Amino acid sequence: MPELAEVEIAARNLRAWALGRRIERAEAEPSAAYVFRPGTPKRFTAQITGHRVESVRRIGKQLLWTLRGDDGPLGLLAHLGMTGKWLRREKGQPAPEYGKARLHLDDGHVLHFRDPRLFGRLRLVPGARFEEVDELKELGPDPLEAGIDPARLGAALARRRAPVKVAIMDQGILPGVGNILASESCFRAGIDPRRPAATLGGVEVARLAQSVLEAVHDAITRQEGPEIAYVEEGGENPFLVYAREGERCPRCKRADLRRLVQAQRSTFYCPRCQK
DNA sequence: ACCCGTGTTCGCTG
DNA sequence: TCAGCGAACACGGG
């Protein structure tokens, strides 16, 4: 369930699990070719096997692995898409359902990339030259790593006529912000998600910047644990407004939360608190 | 059967 | 060139 917070947890897990480990064998499901584009499952297997995991970095929703082999570094760019997840299993345990790729480590564990819906991506980056990858060039500064500069955010929003909730999901503006965080951030900031981005004043932009960081920190705090545990089946919805259409607003406790569709995605908001 | 979904990309339009 | 829009991608779950 990957937005910034989930990917950050994934990065922390992967560092704890894999840093310094040698990948004795990499495997990929031939049937999951879609995940490895551009590239093939075969190439994935052949190139990664034998490398050591040197670092795992996160920018927005992207995971940047740097692997070290005999003939220099190799990058692995991983995106979880809608349903991607990294899991760790002991050697010999059955692979998780929908496992698309596996990294057998030299400590008796196997890292599985599980992705039922196949919107995830695993992409090799020769020489780990991530600076040459187009999707990464287009990303803005990571909110968690660099903070959010209200002046920069204001300037970016000023150019947009799109609704503010849609604009803040632009990965060139706030990488890592997805559909949930966007709704949550607008709610926390008391800003109507339908407002054209360019109509926000300086005070509102500053409040929005702060709200995004708070929503991210809250989400990370909730999820820390051995694995990504997140709105697991039967778990309680941890969000303030997301997926709470019809429920009473947790702030004003008077209006009922509403749902609307923006840019083909659901938005949740309080019609009374968000101006 | 139908609708929904935590994401990105591509093609088209103004 | 850029902003905006809708479709497409693939598939499980309610």
C-alpha cells in the first residue's frame, strides 16, 4: 500500500534485512514480464545474482538499490505500484502468493517481491547511474529528506489551475504524496480540495506544507514494525478522512465527510472545515 | 455482472 | 512546451 510512508518503511526494512548481504541467487517469474520493463525476467536474474547489497535509498515512492558486483555497481530501481510489497521469509518457506521476484540472501533469508496487480516495476540501472533515469530526474525534493520549502511549493502551485488536491500528487512537486496523503493533507490544512492550486495564499501554502509532513510522520509512526502492516484486513482505518465517507468529521464533529472524484481518484473531505 | 482500488504513462487537445 | 484530461495497464475483492 505504497505512498511515501509505506515506501519509507519498506526502505528501512530492506536496509535491516539486506545491507551488506550477498545475493546468492535472484529469481523472477517469467510470467511477470510486465514488472521488469524495460528488461526481462531473465536479465534480472542473470545480472543481479552474485551482487552484494550496498545501499537502499528512497526518493518519493521510488526505492533505489545499489548493488556491488565484481565488475562495479549495479542499480535496481523498484517501484511498488499499487500493490507491491517486499517480504522476508526464511529459506525453505513457501513463496508468498503473487510473488514475482526473489532474492536469496547469504544469511538464510529470501526477500520476495509480491505484486498481485502487476503495477510495480523492477528495473536494472547500469552502473547504478540513477541520475540518468528520466523518472528520477523529474522528481522534486523528497519531503522527508529535504523538508518542504513553502516558497518552492507556493511557486509550483501558482502555475496550476488544477484542484490543489490533484496538484500536490504531482511527483515533481511533492514526490511520495499519493491519493491518501493528498486527502489527509488537505483536511489537516483546512483547505478545500477543489480549490484551484493557484488560489492558495501564502499562509495556506505554509499550512499545507506542514500538514503534508504531519500526515507523513503520522503514517510512518503507525506502521513501524517488522513488516509493512497497514490497514491489513480487519485492521482499523487509521486515517482522519480517507475512506470515511458519511462519517462524522473528527474535527468539527458536526458535518458528515464527503467523497468526490477528482482526476479519476476518490477524494474525502469535510464540507464544513475545509475552505 | 458491476464497481472500486494506496500508481504511472501515453496520446490527444488547447 | 506545458497544463489538463481520459484511457489504459492487470487483477483481486466486495
